[in-house]
Amino acid sequence: MTYSKWVFKPRLVPALVTLVLFPVLVSLGIWQLDRAEQKRQLLAEQMTQEQLPPISLGNEVPVDLSPFRKVKVSGRFDTRHTFLLDNKIYHGQAGYQVLSPLKTVSGAVILVNRGWIPPGVSRADLPNVDTPASSITISGRVIKSDTAPLQLSQDNISGDTWPVVIQWTDFEQMEKKLGYPLLPNIILQDPETHGGFVRDWSIAWIKPEKSTSYAVQWFMLSAALLVIFFIVNFKKVNKDD
């Protein structure tokens, strides 16, 4: 009499592939869960700051301002120096965000994100940036520097003449280019104040549920990988009795 028996005999290549891919997939899922939690904290922080009155930055500008905190500050823009933050999308069109140093009445300098501006005719043709030279009062919300999460090179600042194009906001590099120190914050200028460009500061992109769904997908892929590994490594062995 002949009967069949299933035997688990893992082969080298599937075992190595599983050992490499499985922890990677699980790690990506955990990372997305962390991202979801960070986004929930950002939304909670923004809601908290919305309830608070704006801080007037006078002779002393604190460096430990909370993200999304509403502020009001007076000073003069450095009209000779402007940064164009590259690869910013507005309504499907790539352009720049205009970052201008504002010298406050205290003497400290803080970057103001004045909004989005479309590109020139070509990459070599930078847009014309009109910067007010007179004293101005800016209101807006404080954010931290959006440094690049993965820097494949140090080629961040392009051009020797102003305005210069940057790929991310690296304060150390920007201070070196300017020749003077900056406060470690950026003000997103409110839409209703003059001296700016397109300023639609929606945070609709902060969607914790989107990161959670990505996490579920990564965990499902890791589970599928294990199922496939066991299926391909179970062999039917026929035996004679």
C-alpha cells in the first residue's frame, strides 16, 4: 500500500530570501505605525496652539517656540538674500517656496516662508522675487526646519548669485551662505499679511490613517511571505507500506 506524507524541507534560496525580506517588511510596518503616531501628535499640537493667542516677538525672541505657535514679529527683510526651496507642489505644478531672512527689532534674524511661487521658463531662469524693503509686521505660525530625511549628497545649495535654490533647509549651510546666524525656526507667513506669495498652509497631508493603512499593507506582505515560504518548502513524499 502506498501513502503520502508531507515533509517540511526548506531550501537554501527561499530560506535566505525570507530571512532577508521578512524583518525588512516588519520594520517598514512598525515605521509606518510610528509615523501615524507622530502625525496624531502633530494634529493634537496644532489644535492646542490654535487656542492660544499669538506671541509678539519683541526685543527678545525665544528659540524654543512650539511648532504651530502663532506669532507676530516686526522687522525688515534682507532684500539682498532670498532662498528658493525647490520641488514644492501647488495644484499639481512644481515650483518654489520663498524663504526670506527677516531682521527683527531685537537684531535676531528669522526665516520667513513667504509662500509658493511658480518657476521660470526654464530651470536656469529663476522667478523674480519682489521683497519689501520697508519695515514690516509679519504674523504666522512657527515650524521647525524640514531637513532632508535622506541626504544622498551635500549638494543642497545651488548657485553663487541670489536668489539661490536649496533642496532642504539646512540652517548651518544657510548661515554660512548668508554670513550671519539664524534663529532655528521658520515662520509660515499668514495669507492675509502682505509681502508674500501663494500661502495655502493646509495640513491636510497629515493623515494618521494613511500611515496606518500602509503599516497594515506591510504586515500583510510579511505574513504572505511566510505563507509562501511554508507552502513552497512542504513536499509530498510517497511511501510504500
